[in-house]
Amino acid sequence: MGGRPAVRAPRGPGRETSAGGGCRPKAKLVFLDRLLVTLVHLRHQLPHVVLAELFEVDRSTVSAAIRQVRPTLDRVCR
């Protein structure tokens, strides 16, 4: 019997996804948007979650943008 597990037959029709459904890819912010996110965060102290909603991106995208832009602002504004 070869030791291989038997392949099971599917249970009914395949799973269907509605139009536009499924995972959506993370939107990327262009440099000006990353700069704007960082400046709004620094000026108004908005949480990353709120900024993510405003810019229609994931919270981690906002965090990454702030982490990337802030050192540059620190160097320029010395």
C-alpha cells in the first residue's frame, strides 16, 4: 500500500469568493504620504491605528513609515 495517505474527495462544490473578496494587499505609501503621516503623528499625537484608518492602510504600514521618516526629520531639523 505504499505508505502514502489516501487523497480525500472534496466535500461538495468548491469555495467561492465574491467579487472583490479575499485578502487585499497592503497599500504602500509614497514618500509624501509617509512624510505627511509622520508630521501629523508628531504634531497631533494621533495613534497609529487612527492614522491607518485615515490613510486606508494597515497599522504596520503607518508604523514603518514613521520609523523610516523620523530619523531624516531629526537630522534636517537639528
